Amino acid sequence: MGKQLGFHIDSRYCSGCKTCQVACKDRADLKVGQLWRRVYMYEDGGWFKVGAAWRSSVASYWVGISCNHCENPKCVDICPTGAMQKREEDGVVMVNTDLCVGCRSCAMACPYDAPQYNPDTGKMGKCDACSDRRAEGKRPVCVDACPFQLITFGPMDELEKTKGGTPWVKGMADPRLTRPSLLINPATGAARSPQEGKGNQ
């Protein structure tokens, strides 16, 4: 298998403008209610006592995610027709619409809500990391659209070395479920591991 490709998100500076979400929706011509990339706002922290004083650690932050092209994709495991496929050359998870029957098993299995049902076609769709654009030497549209250039797409081993980050912040599924090809530089106040998050809930 070739190098696993994935996304890096620098959540520290994300303003929640949703330009990436809109660009993805426009490129894929998605209907109302369908989003292949979504920008979520999460909240964390609370009040804690220090001596006789109460202090706040309340924080909110934005996280934009799409399909994470997981190392162990549950959508691929559960698909009854083999329509969900993980490519050998780059690890990107694709939908073969010729095989898809629109049963939505993949949507129920995915902890990131990545597969989306298209009522017009009766098929599933999802982020394919803009495979058509990348075949032309271009970057995924979300990467180009971000006004602060906070989204990077590339080989996961290189992203880990050059960007760092974590595959989990509070509000997301435990990465041990699917091993997502995603790294996030978490915003201030965002928990950095599922274990840390359990202590903050």
C-alpha cells in the first residue's frame, strides 16, 4: 500500500467561518442537508476553586472535519455490497456508486457522520479528498478555500513530523475505534486525548 494520505487541521486559529464547508458543498453540488465537510463548535471547561476564589476555564473552539479516510474504516467493514472501498495507492476511502444500494449501513457505522445519503440518486456520497482535483495536480478544495490556510492534506507520516497534533479533541469519537487519518492542533482549552476528555466532562 502507498503512503496513507490524510488531513491536518490547525484548530488554534480557526474562526468558524465555514468557508471550507461551503466550498466543499459547492464543488460536490450537494443538496440541502448534505455536508461532506462540517465545521463544529465545541465547548469545554468549567469553574474551579482555588483557595477562596472561583476561576473559569471555559473555552470554545471550532473543528472542521470530513471523512477521515480511516486506517480501519467501519464503513468499509459493514458495507454489504463492497461499494465502500479503501484505495491501495493512497488509503483514501471511496464510494463505488455502481455497487451502492443506498442502504445507509455505512452512515450508521461511521462515528464521524461522513457518508451522506443522496435522495436524488438513492446512493451514498462522501469526501474523496477531491480525487479528481488531485489527479490534475491540484489540492482539495477545502485546503484552497480556507482563508487562513489551516487545512493541509498529505502523507500522514509527513504531517505528523512537520505539523504534529492529535487525532482527538473533546466532542469527537475515540480515535481507537477507526484510527482516523486526521491530526488536529487543538485550540486552547480543548482536551488532547480521550482519557483527558473523560476527566473534563
